Amino acid sequence: MRSLAALLVAAGMALAAVPSASAWAASNQAHLDRDVLKAMDSGQSIRVILVARGDLNILQADLRRSGVKRTERVPIAHGIATELSASQLRLFRTDPNVARVLYDAPVQLNDTPFNPTALATAYPAVVDAVPAWAQGSMPLTGQAIGVAVIDSGIAAHPDLAGRIIVSQNFNVNAAGTDDAYGHGTAVAGIIAGDGTASGGQYIGIAPQANLINLRVNDGTGAAPTSSIMNAIMWAVVNKNTFNIRVLNLSLQASVQESYRTSPIDAAVEYAWLKGLVVVVAAGNNGPNSMLYAPANDPYVITVGASDDHGTVAAADDTLADFSSYGVTQDGFSKPDFVAPGRHIITTLAPNSAFALNYPNFMLGTQYIQLSGTSVAAPVLAGVAALYIESNPTVRPGQLKGVLRATANGLGLAGSGAGYPDAAGAIAYLGLVGNADHGLDPNNYLKVFYMAAHNLTTLPVVSWDSVSWDSVSWDSVSWDSVSWDSVSWSN
């Protein structure tokens, strides 16, 4: 039976390659992504992100003069999100202050197979989280570790009571921070549900972790890319206030784009560079499909889905047939790990679309059973919270390295390093360096680095040596950024 969607998908991101600096310098016209060109040619309106070459205030004034009144700043893309008509697109294509017009992609849900007849609660033991809970006088439950869930909201639930410490809404088309859809509440329960409503029968991986509810979706599961980016930025800015250490993004772009030019990849990389562990779902598209942001980004921890067949032993485990895997367009093998992602029982948002549309998958009134890489990713996010509680100073690349060194390999195509082993990682005494050493950051981050250091051309640097902790987006004078100096094709 194929049924409920358990993976958020950011639809319609840019397919076209970004032109080189010489191409931009040779023309006054901005680069329009393919979906934007289609809208312009068909006479339709479309939500876009205008990436400015220079002063954002000048671009804002140009928009107001053209009759556009509703706009939203998008800091990472150095741009402004809004909706433009076909005629307005033609106007701003020739605006000398506009370098690129991105499609501000909506977020959707993707159907995922699951079988409600095979109930399973084995997943905390599969990733070896249970021994951490009972670790002598120092049990590890994720206590006081903040995990940001960038999703459809988190509803009130007995298993999460008192630990949703802050809620924010980033979707201009939605009211409040509750979960009218049900997806975000399900993700939150896998990370940090404490089993109150089930008498301890259904427990998440880090049952005392704090949850940061960052709603980006409306009641139908739709959201623009700009909402996701601004939620990530908010988490970075407020990471010390709420001890945010982990981001969970069970969402994915539906159009292929290199991690070097994707705005969402820029956002997750900036979070990584600021010390946040970013865990993302691999996708539900099967083999040879690791071509979508943010799962294709080498800095994040990408998680595929296994089928544990309801047992703790790994001998009978298989890769879920929907789980995405393969080589990215930039040559990176993904996913990094897998976690159980079939028949997962988790918290249900009352009166949500999940509850109203899928009553056969509910267990009573408090729980629902789901499948997909969307429910596999929060398993690893919970493991990360447990490890961070035991090693508070760990950096994201180091944590990935420890999880790789202690993983339980499955020997299955598409399973990456295998299952993360929470207890094994916590007990590991070896020295592990940055697993992301030597990676080249997203092109938007390079421009940001230039602006922060008042540079006009890209320096020849080892990006591992750059101290991003000393750089704040708010300290950058974006007027000083010369976008034409960036070779996007390189």
C-alpha cells in the first residue's frame, strides 16, 4: 500500500547553471532560472528571490516604485523574496542592481510506502540509544540540548510537554506555530518523545532534549524556500540563547542543483560553519537520486532509511526500497548513514491532516505510524543530541567523524557507513578530526566571506582555516559585495 507522505520536498529550485562572472559582466541582464523564464513566457506570476548586485535598499525602492509592496529580506542569498508578474519579471531582468532571479520554491510532500500491519518500536535499540539512557549515575537523554525542527510546526503533546522551549513562524501564509499538517510533530516525537502518553512504550532517541519549533509550512505542507532559509538563519542567530546544537530538516528540493549554487545549501553550510550539526533526510527517490539540496551537500549529515523489520538484530535489515542514494553531481557519495525509516510509531498532532486523512495509521489518539527518510533523519538527530550532551564542545565535522568511526556497517548498497551507534560513539576514546576537512563551501558563502573581510576578489585560502565564528551576517555591508567578481562556474 502506498500512502502517506513523510518527506517534505522543496519544489522547483533552479535547474540552470549559474553563469560565470564574465557572462554577467558582458550583459546587463540578470540571470533568470528556468522556472522563472517559463513563468515570464507564459504570462504567469511567480514567487522569486531577487539577488542584488549592490545595495538592497535600492532594489527595495525599485520594487516599491513598480508596485510591489509585500517583500521579505533573504540574508543568505543577499536578496529579497516577493511575487512578480510576467511584466515585472521583464522589468527587473534588466535592472542593473539585479544579478539573479531565483524561483522561491514551494515545499510539498512526497508519497512514501508504508505498511501499517507491521508495528515496530525497535528503532531506539537499533541505533544503540537505550544503553545511554541507563548509563550509571550519568544517564544521557539529551537533557538541555536544543534541537531545531524546521518543519510544519509542533503541536502540544503529552510526550513533548514542557520541552518545546520556543516557537517561531516563518511562513507568511500561515498563522501561529501549531502543526495543522502533522509532519513536524511526528519528527519531534522521534527526536525527543518521552513516552508519557504510552506509559513508556513509544520513546524517542533523546527523550529529554529541548525542541525549537521553527514552522516553515502552512497547513497543506507548502512553504517557500525563503522561509526555510530564514528559519535556519534564526537558529544560527539564537543558538546560544536556546543552546541550539542540532538542526533537523526532513525536506528536500525536487529540482537538481549543485550544492555550490543552491541557496538552501548555502544556508545549511552557514549553520554548519557556526557550529550546528545539520541532519537532513536523503529523499524518497530510490537509487541514483542524490542530486537535490540539502541532501547533496557534503557538509551536512544525510540520512537514508532502512527497514529493521521490527527487530533489533541487523541480520534481517534491508534498505528501504524508496530510500535515495547515489553520487551527487559534485562527486560525493550519499547518504552518510541510514536509520530505521519504516513502520515508525511517533507522536500525532491532534486534528491535523495526518489525523483526519489517515485514521487507519493511527494508534489510538496520540500516535501514528509512518515511513520515509523524513522519519529516519530525526533518529540520527536524536543520536547527535545524546553525543553532544556527553561531549559539549564537539564540532559538527568531528561528530560526523566519530559517528563514522563507530558506525555499524550494513554492507548494503545505499547505506553509507551504516547505522549510527549512540553508545559506541559516546564510549569512543580515540581522536577523530574534522570529517569535512578540505571541502569547498557554497559560492554564496565565498561572497559572504569577501564582504565580511572587505575583499574585492576571492582569496586563495584553505577554507578549513577560516574562523566563521568571528563573522556575523549582520556585520556585513552587502553594498560592498561585487557579485560580478565571483566565478560561479568554477
